[in-house]
Amino acid sequence: MKNLTLLLTVLFAFQFSNAQSECANVEKALQKYMEGSSYNKPEMLESAFAENATLYLTKRDGSFNRYSPKEYVGFFKNAEKGKFNGRDAKVLEIEVTKDIATAKVEIAGPERKWVYIDLFLLKKFENEWKIISKTATRIDGPNEKSVLLIVSNAHYYGDTKLNTGNSFSEIVNAYDVFKNAGYTIDFLSPEGGAVPLAYINTSDEMSKKYLYDTDFMNALKNTKSPSEINVSKYKAVQYIGGGGAMFGVPENEAIQNIVMEIYEEHNGVISSVCHGSAGIVNLKTKDGKYLVDGKDVSGYPDDFENKDKPYFKTFPFLIKETIEKRGGTFHFSESGKPHVEVDGRLVTGQNFLSSKLVSLKVIELISANEE
């Protein structure tokens, strides 16, 4: 029985790994389509399609037409090659069955003045996936309000093999608040791509709801890297907690620049929850001062860390200690209670219980900015 269990485990792991690999290969074909169409690269765009692929698209006059790949690529040939044309693309969903696959991609224009959902049928030819059919539809009511949730790629505490990740509870609570308020939510990580998740409780209705939401989970599988971010579209950012938040994010200068540009150039809101407050300790304003200097701040306090545990010894710095050294006043309540601090356009929360409250306050500040 033990041997059978081991065999089944190995087979499942192999199948899962193989499925993940095929999804990644499908995404390569989609990336050719997205980059080729967004940056006016006709050769790259055409290489995403099988030679005899068929595209079914609706023209502006309402007529439904069939196009070949060459005809479709022709739409982009007169534009400046290599220049971003405002088409912001992201993969929403991929499903693979042996040598065929379906995929869904969102294409949004500047400030989301228009949004399309592209639906693809792909097939594997020898060792390469190609698009064999595509259609698209425009979504009514384009959404110009976007927020950026910042997550970590760290799977382990420091250089150890102690597992860590991003707090699933904090992610889903923030996501749900912003989504219900009509916002578009993007995920940003230092490296982009899939991120590790921690503290998943399927007995929690909110967590269960999003764990089985294909579009949501695919967004976490395809987080944006800093180079993919169009800063002008975001009204706010939120640093997500979990042990992984201590690694890779706080020292990432590209993320720091994105966040401070949103804050200073676009009057945006910066927020963080729990260990996510590690992400704000290195932020500096244009005059060289630390963002937290002179501000009331919260986050997961050093006082509640288990200092005898191996995980704690991997921390590159302490959140409360660093914030106080850099001029901030750190506030927190007793363990297991929500606590939120608001200082101007900086909103911080103590723990996962504060996630919803922080997000609601962010929306309130965004609304006040627009009045």
C-alpha cells in the first residue's frame, strides 16, 4: 500500500508539473501575440499564429468578418515598429487538454477607455504552440479605476528551506473590496509570474470563493513585473503581507520608483497590511526624506514575533524598529485585533484582520482626491 501511495503521489506530481509546463508554453505563444500587437512588431505577431489560422472579428460598422493572420497583422504594419501603442494586455485564463488549449486575454486601451476580451484556440504542432483561431468582444462600461497589489516571489524565509509566501487572506479581502467598488486590480511582484501563497483556509468563505475563481488565480499565476507597469493608470497601491513580504520587495528599487511615482506624480494612495509594511520602510520622497518620517504607521509589530523560532532569524530587518529609526511613530493594538492608521495618503494596517478596513479607507481617500 505504501508503494502504491508513493507511486500515485509521483504520478500526480508528474502530471501536475507537465500541465504547468504546457501552460507556460502556451503562454509563450500568447506573449508573442500580446507583445507583437502592443508594440507594433508584425513579424513577432504573425509568428504567434498557425499559417492557416482563422480570426473572426467584428468591425466598427458592426459587420462580422473572417481574417487570415496576414490580414490581421496588416492592421499594425503602418505604425511605428517597436513603439508601445497603448494596448495593455494580460492573460486571464489558460486551459490545456493534451495538444489543444483555450486561452482568454484582456486587451485594454489607454486609461481603459476601451476593453476587449480575446478568446483563443491553440494547438501544439511538434514542440510549439500556435494560435489557430481567435475572436473578441468588447466589454461595456470600461473601468478607468485601477489599483496595484504588491506581492512577493519569495518561497522561503531567506536562504533556508522554511516555507513562506503571501497571505492569501489579505489578498482576497483586499481584492474583494476593490472589485466590489468597481476597480480593476493588477498584481505586481519583483520578478513577475506565479507567486507563492500562504495561510489558505478553505473553511473561510471568502478564501474558498476566490480559491476556485479561475480568473483570480490566473492573475496570481501571471503577476506583472515592474517593467510591465503603466504607472499612470493606478490610483493606489497596497503591499500584501505574509512572511514573503520581508524578502525581495522592500529592497526592490523598481517597485519603489513605481510606488512613489503613483504617490507623488498622480496623487495616489500608498497602503500596506501586516508584514506588507516592510515594503514601505525604504520609500523616499523627492526631497530625500523617508516616507514614514513624521507619520503614524502600523504593521505587524516586532513585539509579536516569536524571536526563538528559526524564521525570525532570517529577517533582514525589523519593521517597527526600522520605521521608528526613520522617523515614524508605530502604533498597534493587542494581538488578534484589527488596527488601522491613516496619515494623509498613507494607510497601514496591523494584521490580516485589518485588510478590509485598510482597503475601504483607501477607496475613501481616492474618492476624496477626485472631488
